[in-house]
Amino acid sequence: MITMSSVVISGIQQIGIGVTDVNKAWKWYRKYFGMDIRVFEDAAIANFMLPYTGGEPRERYAALALNLQGGGGFEIWQYTQRVPQPPKEEIRLGDLGIFCTKIRAKNAQNTYHYFKEEGLSIVGDLTLDPRGCLHFYVQDLGGNFFEVVENKGAWFKNEDKNTGGTFGAVIGCTDLKKSIAFYRDILGYDQLCYEGEGTYDDLKGVPLRGQYYKRAILTHSKARQGAFSGLFGESEIELFEVQSAIPIKIFEGRYWGDLGFIHLCFDISGMDALRTLCAEKGSPFTVDSSAAQSGASFDMGEAAGFFSYIEDPDGTLIEFVETHKVPILKKIGWNLNLKSRSASKPLSKWLLKAFALNRVRD
């Protein structure tokens, strides 16, 4: 039997965001979430995602951006040969899929007031979540929800920004206990920060599918390992199961890559072991670049590696990426080759900070 110890998870690598205009969206994310480190930009055809793209390869343009204060990145994703489709009706908390991206803040109150001064679309008030953390919700240009959560843990690099990058996700489910087991057994979120049910004052202003929810906040008791663990840091998953209402599937009748949060991606090592583990846990790979290419790395233009997808119990897409090559400074051909490194050994801090050479300035 394969166990979690056979797989190394570095943390959340990125959350995928389907948009209508990559450049416009990315500029907004740079200004307000500090996502100004360009890892790669790539125009290509998504050949392996046929189960989620109507059975046809689709042309797309994607940019992966990071915030060097820490946290996961954003994969900002745009169809180039079709018009990306919005949800068929308003998405509400408790609907099945990724409702919201969590963003870590040094000081939630300062961030809240700055966003308010900038005229951003803040939803509700600055308040405490059920475990006692300050948080608030804000929408981006496309109406996507982000939850800004205050977290006093260590930051990878102090760049005098209000926030770090992706800190987690808020996900709707139909069976809270079943989803808790999925995120615990496959992704290592083994620590319950909160579990309860009721009506919640801190959700004021958020579009709700119902008034009464079962709710859980999960994190991992052990620090992440692996090459990028120092940068990605800790993360959390928040689950909502709506009671006395029927949730909709956020991507029902739409394709992966359409507007909204399309997947949550984890940086891992040990893809073969993970394939076996996921199958044993009843969540087999639905997309598998390694198997499709007989073990060859998938070329993403400036980066390379394996990628795969599974579905959580309600169909939310979870991506895994095993990174083999990533660019540090493209113009001189400085790339990191990770295939020969120890899977659990973190990269040195100075090397990760070298990503600053790819900063995009407005």
C-alpha cells in the first residue's frame, strides 16, 4: 500500500483562474495581491484536458505569477479561440467547486482599509471567522471572490506588501465528513481548525445558497517539504455544506478554463506513487501527462514536468504538478533542473529569492 510518506507535497503551487483578458487581470493582481513575479507565459494547445474541454483540444494563453512574500501563485488562464463562458447563474457559497481563493494578509485591518480607499468591491465587513481570525471578502474585476485572512506566521520575504499569494481555497461540498477525509488522506490536511454548523455572522454580504451550513477549516499539522515548500508555506482548505438547499455545480455545462476558479494545484514529487495512492483512495487520475507521454516531461515552453488531475468527491478539480524544470532568468538561459535533487529537500532561500529577477513592473 502506498502512503502519504511516499509522496512529497511542497504546498499549493497555484490556483487556476479563467479570465477574459490575461493582461488586464494580471495587472490588477499585481497591484492588489502583489503577484508580480513572472514564472512563465505560454501560448499552447491543451491536448490532454479533453475530459474537461468538450472532447477537443483547446488553444489557450496562460501566465503563472507569484508573490515573493510567500504563498501559492495564480495561473491566469484565457481561451484564445473561443469566448470563455461565465456561470449560467450567480454562484453562491456552498455551490460545488471552488467558490473563493484565500489570500494571506499581514494585517487584515490595514489591508481592508487600503482596499476600501482604492474603491475595490469589498463584500461585507472586516470580522472574525469561527476560529477567531480576522478576515474579509473582496471581488476582483471578474467578480471572483477572494477571502483575505490575517495570519501571523513567518513570511518568506518582506517586500512591504499587504498580502502574500494563495493561502488556500473555499470549496463547496455535499458531504462534509467525506470531503474532510479526502483532503486529509490525499493532501495531508489532517488538522481541524474548526468544525461546526449553524448560521454565521461573518458571511454577511456573501451570496449564500442557504442560511444554514456545516463548515470546516482544515490545515496540515506537519510543515510541507520539497523544493518550493519555503516559498509556498502553510495553507488551508475551508469546506461548506449547505443545508436545506440544493447546491449547483459551479462548472456545470462549462469547460475547464472558462471564467472562475478552474482548479487548485499542488506542487508534488513522486507522481507514480501518488497515482497509486489516489487510485487506492477511490480518486484515480482523470488526466495524466506522464502516462500519456510514456514518462516524458510535458513541455510548458519555459518550464517542464508532469501534471495530473483528480476530482474531489463533488468533482472539484485538483491538479498535481511535479516540476522538472523552471526558469530563473530566461534571457541568459538560467533554469533550475529539479529531476536529480532529493524530493524532500527545500531549495535554498537565496535561490528562490532569485525569482525576483523576473519581476514585472508597472
